[in-house]
Amino acid sequence: MFPNDHLEKWFGGQGLWPHVPSTDWGNWVWQLQNRITQLDQLEQFLELTPEEREGCYHANKKLALAITPYFFNLIDRDDPHCPIRRQVIPQGGELLVSPDEKLDPVGEEDSMVAPGIVHRYPDRVLFLVTDRCAAYCRYCTRSRLVSNAQDYNFHPELDAGLTYVEQHPEIRDVLLSGGDPLLLSDAKLEYLLKRLRAIPHVEFVRIGSRIPVFLPQRITPRLLKILKSHGPVWMSLHVNHPRECTMELKEACEQMAFAGVPMGNQSVLLRGVNDSVAVMQSLVHRLLMMRVRPYYLYQCDLITGSAHLRSDIAKGIEIIRGLRGHTTGYAIPQFVVDAPGGGGKVPINPEYIKEITEAEIVMRNFQGEEYRYPRATPLTGNVLKFLREGEEILT
């Protein structure tokens, strides 16, 4: 699809909103205030398919409809299968629930030890600080919580969460998520980061955000100053398709990099969006051009109403195999399944090891060719004598 990334167009611009003053277009608050949130708004810009119309009609029963004008411009309005369109416009398939699907597919509720604090791993916690996003991904793992469409009534209690972290010295790593933490005001975000940085045992602070993708206008000088002042703050972005890699996102990522923010990307494997080697290769190349390291490729969680977007696990393995050896190692994410029910992230890799014997490991490279590597063996008496004599000569 994008065979020559360095020659391809970087998308972006005001598109359907050319009449809007650039000062408004570049203002993240204006973008939020002018989101497309209703079916009748959507139909002003787009001829919906019957499945999309049905999905939009029932959307607020599962997850609110919201798309920023900036991100809506990335949709190919003539293509009902557009990969951007599939991610944010509801479909009738969301109303269907398969037996394996759950409202809480990765078991966060069972690991919630304080308001908004999920403590699953020994040394780190997930800190849910808001239930709002700039736009809503239709495959969202936390669709039970975000936008409050399902009456979850999540009310972040930031001080209670901070107190829990302060009282547990085993916690060295805190991931701020939600919803999207970058939708918090500058003052509230700075308060959170300042409190976390004041905790002696907290070594590592991360923010999981799709805001730079949906709303790059949010990356303001004031926000950059906050991130730099309380850094290093690591940013986990969520970019799924090359079309999302606009000039605006590229500039936002460069500004964060210059402010000392290391960035990794977490994509979700989605049917009809990025489930091919060609599309994923284009994406990871563009990410590196934006100073973002591809980190995870997630198998889509078993969230209710997501079957129409889930690709088979074998497709993810095929993609990793197709990337290995055909691009730099920096560009290859780790394919993982967040094990249903709370098992945590499990890495899934192509099978490169054919056999392990007492003498050697027999392995295949990316081309399927076989190679052998000897096992480590204890040093013999003669070798030890030789080494000792060599040391005496040198000394």
C-alpha cells in the first residue's frame, strides 16, 4: 500500500474545515468543542453504510461517538473500508457479542486495589486518571468505563491513588492512563507528575496517550515545559495505520522528543486496518521517522462487540515474521496477547528454534535457512590450566 514511504504524502491539513481560522484550527480546545458526536453531524460529511448507520444509532449504549475534526479529515469518505473510518465510526457489529467476549477482558477490575489503581505486576501500577478521550476507538478495552456510555460512573480520585503509590515502596513504575491523561488540564497534569516525582521509590513514569494522534494541537509549549520539568516522562503512543502519521503528528513527536520525552508506540492488530505486512512495515518506518520506537503490537482484546475488528493471532505472527530480516530491528514491535482474565502480557513470536539438544541449538533465520550454535559447556581442566598460565604471563 505504501511501498516507498519516503516518497509518499504525509497527510494532514484543514480539509473539510478550510473556512476555520488557523488560530482556531490549531487550538486543541476548539477541536474538542467541535467534535462530531451525533449521527446527524456525521451524515453531513459522509454517506454512511447501513451497518454504520445502525452502529451510530445504538452507539451510546456501548461507547460514545466522538471524532475530532482533525482526525475526521484522515478518513477516505469514498471508501467504506477506509482503515481510519473503521476505527472510529460505529458499526452494527458492535451490537453482537460472542461467547468469549467480556466487558473487562483483561481482568482489571479484579486487580483494582484503590480507586483507579490496578496493581497486577509486582513493581508497577496502572493509574486510571480520567474516563474521557478526544475520540473513541471502537475496539477500546475500557469501553465499559470511558465516556460513561454504560453507566460505569467512574470518578477518578487522584489523591487516593497517589496515597496508595506513596504507601507501597515496591512500586517503582507508574503508568498514567484512562481515558487519556493528556485531556487533563495543564495544572492537574502537573500536579500529578509533581506528586509522583516526589515519591522516592517511583523511578519510572509513563503516560499512555492517543491524544497526539487524535489531537496533535494539544502538544503546546506549556505542556512540553511540564513534561520536561518533571521528566523523564515516557510516552506510550497509539498509532495504528500509516495514514495517521501526518505532518502534524510528526511535528508533535519531534517537539516531545526535543523536550526529553522518550516515545514508544503500541499498535492494536485490527482486521481491515493494519493486518498485513505491507501496511505494518509502512507504519513502523514512519514511526521511526517521527522518533518513535515501535514497542508493542497487541492482539485485539476480547472486548464485547469487537469480533468484526479482531484479526486472527496467526496473522500477527505472520506480520512479525514478515518484518524480521526485512527491516531494522528497531522497527519490529513485540507481538503480545494481554491474556484474558488478568494473565498479563504474553509475548507471541514466530518459531525460530527448531531443536535444543545437549550439544547445540538448531535454529532457522528469517529466510527459513537452518543454523547450529553450540551449547555452553564447563571448562575442562586443561583449558583452565592454559588460562591460568596465560594470566601469569600477562602479570
